[in-house]
Amino acid sequence: MNIQIVTAFFLWCTIINGTLLLFWTTMCILAPDAVYRTQNKRFPISRETFNVVIYSLLGFFKIIFLAFNVCPYVALLIIGR
């Protein structure tokens, strides 16, 4: 396995997970009531608790995305030069 294959792997991981992060963020901003109603059918919790949980998970996913997708990809781009 060479550095180009690993770089391409992290590129696609970054694209896929970045798209998922953008979609999740967009849904939470544009349609928070629809997201709450959908999830409230499975997990009956208050709206305040739901907001804390969903934004905490969103922040956690963002940190994981940056640490495990973007940083390795940028490091591989720097090393590959």
C-alpha cells in the first residue's frame, strides 16, 4: 500500500463524512421540529433534553471528523509532496 492509496482513502472518508455532517447540521437548522418529531416516536424525551443530546452528538461528530478524517488527510498531503 503506497501513500497515494492511503491519501485517496482519507480523501473519500473526508468527503463522505463531511457530507453526512453537513446534512445533519442542515437538518438541525432548517427542520428541527421534523427531526424532533421523528426521533420522539422512538425515544420519548423532552424537547430541551433532545436539543442538548442532538447538539452534543453533533459537536462530538465534528471533533471526530476533524481528528480522524481531515487531519490525517492534510498530513498525508503534506508528506506526499
